[in-house]
Amino acid sequence: MPINENCKLAGRTAFVTGAGRGIGRATALLMAEHAADLILVSRTNSELEKTADECREKNVTVMTETIDLGRQDEIDRLFDRIKRHFKTVDILINNAARFSSGMMKDYDADEFRLILETNVTAPFYLAQKMAAMTDRDKGGAIVNVSSFSGCFGVEKFPGFGAYNIGKYGLWGLTEILALEFGELNIRVNQVSPSGVDTKMFREAVPPGVEPDLTPGQVAAQILYLVSDDSAPLTGANIMIK
């Protein structure tokens, strides 16, 4: 089937984490519309396969994997599989995140480690693995999905401390990767939305609090950052409200 000239990602392979629902799902569907082949991962297989089936309707290749991103060995096995099916990984969207509430004075140390493993360590390790599969001539792009709550100067709420700290760390990772991955011809940027209409948002906030954004609005910003439209931008943190 001929590729529409308006497709922004033709010939590229994009890896999207947390693709089963919310921002990850909206991003995967939008990238499929723009002709990107996809690697989609999530912890919930039924949601993941639903997203994948809808993406395949756009006539793109889709690989799925149900995975715990806190497990480095599972990421290693996944990339062994990826290498058998794709020549390059051109785009990485670090969207998957873990959330749990609790005051710092009582917060469980093991849960704190899990927050950091999913929200900071996994994006770091995935970026390493992706960079090893990126064509330097063609270049690549990474977008880390953060949050208003991980930005300096924005009001914080008691009980969200572990999540906020993880998002602060993700911002630091974005800046360092942008600095160091430039020589690999990989741009690294971040989006930090305010409240987004997702399952995580609905479970985290008190009843009656409504989100400012839809997943599709965030996905549109992600598409901008991974496409040539935003080149040569790198190291940016785009706050969306």
C-alpha cells in the first residue's frame, strides 16, 4: 500500500512502553497513522493486544511483549527478539510509569526502589539498548514522558513524593542523555503534562478532580518531538497544560 506523503515516520521503527492504555496507547495509534513500525510493551497483555490490533489496521508491522520493565533480564531477552525482527530502533518513548501514594515518613523502602526502577532505571537502560540499534546516519529520537509533578517550581501534593522524585530523576536523565547521545545523532526530549485523563490519574486524585488533557493531546506533542518537525531540538522539557 503506498505511503501517504503526509506520514512523518515512514521507514522508522518506534518502541513505546506502557502501550496498553492512556498516553502510550494514544501514541502508538498516532505513530501507526504516520507509518511507523512498532514495538509495543505493557504489563497487561489484553490491553496491549487490543492496541496492537488497531495499529495493524494501519498496515504497519507490530511486535508486542508483556514485560516487567523493572527486570533487566526481561529487557535483555526482549532486545534479543527485537534484533531478529528489526534492523534498527529509531524512536523510543519511555512512557510506562509506576505510581503509589504515601507520606515519606512512612513510605516503604522496597516500594520506593520499585518506583525508581520503573520510572528512572528502566528508561535509562532502554535508552542504552535502543542507542545500540540506531543508525547514526539516519539518527534517532527519544521522548521521556514525565509530569508537571516532576518540574521545579510547580505545586506538589502530600503523598505523591516517591512519584515526584522519580519524575525529577527522569528530567535529569533527559538532560544527560541529550548531552551524551548527541554524538550518536540521537535527540532526547521530554514532555511533562499536567493532569491527563488516564486510569493512573483517576486512581491517584480525589473524586471530583478533572484532568486538563486527553492522552491524544500528549501524543501529538510526542509525535512532534520524534519527527523531523522538531529537529534539531534536544534536551527540552515541554510542559503541557
